[in-house]
Amino acid sequence: MSDWILVIDDDTSNLKMASRILCTEKMRVSCLKSGEDAIKFLQDNRPDLILLDVHMPGMNGFDTIAAIRENKVTADIPVIFLTADDDSNTEKKGLEAGAMDFIKKPFVPEVLLLRVRHTIDLIRLQTNLSQEVEKKTQEVTEQHEKLERISMQIVKTLSGAIDAKDTYTNGHSTRVAEYSREIARRAGFSKAVQDDIYMMGLLHDVGKIGIPDAIINKPTKLTDDEYAIIKQHPLMGAEILENITEFPKLVTGARWHHERYDGKGYPDGISGEDIPMEARIIAIADAYDAMSSRRSYRDVLPQTQVHAEVEKGKGTQFDPEFAEIMLAMIDEDAEYQMREK
């Protein structure tokens, strides 16, 4: 397809000269004698390039290019000004208005053709480059999204393997992750933070992989030595997740989800806001799910009892802000659906 050039000049001889020169290169040429006619023409037509006279009665070249640039449909059509002026201020004003180049009148055929061709080739190169960048960006985005889906599938598979070690915690990691994400959402954290907390919640108990099944599934009360072994799972989880260097914050949920707001938790005995925010959220979600799930020694606790225990632990075991959010979630759950099924 030949390139389409729109020439706008109030001088008929200039229009004929420009048309004759451009047609030697088999370009398609449309000619108009005013800015007003050009604006109407551009409502239904889109040339590849506009050659625009600066001095015209009615709408001059600056008025016309301003109207072209204000319309989002025509704003990106390249414009070259035509002028007989030898005035740097005119050229400066034209470039500031969005013109790509100037062509002096009377026309020198070789110069006119070179400037038109260079401008069209430049615009075509920019368009092709932009399209290629967009294409590559889309490919990278799709690949990134695919890797994220694969990563999430791996994490969910791992969290399922963790839960499978404990006969009495089926689906525990997934529920803790979901409760944690909802607490983060209600606390006003960004979608990215919510997603990070969800991932941490899925893997918060990964250290239990290193705990003997006989201890995890013991149906009677643990001895002091057995409890001491159980209490090692946050450190074991942290050691496992430290190897995932692309997501260093994964360690946070695993290591500190058994810390208490009053400093009486483990493994490090840190307190208050020294406990990372994500771990404080996971801690309340983890405790809630433990109370609303079956255990070897008891059934699911009544919702009223769970509510009372969360209220009791507010400010001692749990961060008071996140405990309040959990209490609100419990209050809204009239049918007690937020529990192990």
C-alpha cells in the first residue's frame, strides 16, 4: 500500500507542486486549502503524514496542529510544517507545537522527498518497535504469570503434604492462609501484601516436616520432651524457607507464628511490634483455626467459646488490632461456616 500524504496550503500552486513531487514516488496525495477543511477531513480519514502550511487565512498552521493534537484519534499523525519564513522563532514554536520537521518553500524536490520519506520511515520504525516491545512485554507477562501459577501449585502441594502428616489438621494451612489474607485485607494492606501473607500462611507449618509422625499424631498429652521437639518446628521451617532466596519474607510466617504479643511465645520470645506484622496476623489465624478444628482429644469448639478465647488473648497472646478484626469476622459468621468442615 502506498503512503498517504495530506498537504494543506492555501496556495494552489504549492499544492500542485507538492502533489507532483510526491506522486513521482507513487505516494497517494490529498490536497486541502484550509485548516478548517483539514479538521473536517480528518474526522473520517487518517493519512500517514500531514504537510501543513504555517501561514493561512482563518486557522493558521499553529491553530490547525493544536486541533489535530487535541483529538486523541489524530494526535499521533506526524506533521511537517511548510513555510517560506527564515525565522528561528517560527521553527521553535512549530516544534514545541508538535511538528516533526520543517520544509522550506519554494520546494526543492529532492529535499521534500527526503524529509517526507525520512519522517514516514521514522514513524514506521517507532510503530514497529512499539509493537514489538508490547509483544515481548506480553510474552514476558504471560511467562511470569505461568511461573506464578506453577509456584502456587507447588506451594499448595507442599502445604498439603505438611497437613497430611497430621491426622487432625486436614486443610489447616489453606484455612490459615485464607484467614490471614482476609485479616490483611480488612486491615487495609495492599493486594500485593495480602498475596504475600497468603503464601506465608500456606507454608507457616513447613517445619513440621521434620517432626516425627509419632509425636505429631500422638492422641494423648505430650511429654515435656515431646513438646520441646514440637516447639522446634518454627526454626526448622525457617531453615527450609531460607533457601528460597527469591522470596526471603517466607521465613517470617514460619519462624514467628508462635510468638506472643506479650513476649511469652517461642522460639525467640519477642513481643509487640517487634514481631513482624505478617507473623502477628498468621498467629491469630493459626490459633483461630486450631480452636475451630477437630483434635484427637476434642471436637470443634463452640463459636462462643472461640470468640471468648480470642477476646481473652487480645493484647496478651494476640496483636489487639488483628484480634479485633478476627472478632469482627467471627461476629459476621452467624452460621459458623468459618471452620473445618
